[in-house]
Amino acid sequence: VCLPDPVERIVVLDPFYNLQMGLELGLPIVGAASSELSNPPSEIAGAETIAGIGQMQEPNLEIVTGLEPDLIIGDAYQHAGRFEILSKIAPTVLIDASDWKIYYRTLAALGGR
């Protein structure tokens, strides 16, 4: 995946690993999905300025496009069926890692951390 250096606008499709770890890493997240099991991004500490993009299973593609992301990050299991359309909006990486440490390192590398 070709990414700008530095990545300045990230949209995350997973409100769990991607959003929580991304905030911890200080990634420049501009949009995030939510789910029935998570609070909207606006209610998560440190994520007050992050736009909600809808549900994790069906993010609003118009909102994602409007955020003009440099990078879209999702989960390989949850978002594989949307990869083609997401990659037309911005470079898209779907992470497939069962170990949270590998997931964390992958996010850090994508964000230049």
C-alpha cells in the first residue's frame, strides 16, 4: 500500500482495536465507526473531534469520502467484502491478526509510530 508520509487523515472501521489502539498511539484519526457494543466516537475519551461514520458493519461511504482520508483501516474478517469500494476512496488496509500485540504493531507502523 502506498501511503503519504506522514499519514494525516485516518478513518477506522473498527471501534474496538482500531479506534482504541489508534487513540493510544496518537494516530490522526478523523472518522470512526461504532457498533451496538461500543459508544459513538464522540463519547470516547480523546475522540471528541472524530466524526462518526455509522455502524461498523455498514459504514456510510459518503461520510467516509467527505472526510478525505489518507488511509482507511479495518478488520480483515469484518470488512473484506467492502475492500474494493473502500480502496477506491483511499488506500485501505485490512488487518488480520489474532494477537493484539501484532495488531498494535501493525497500527503503529501504518501511522508512522
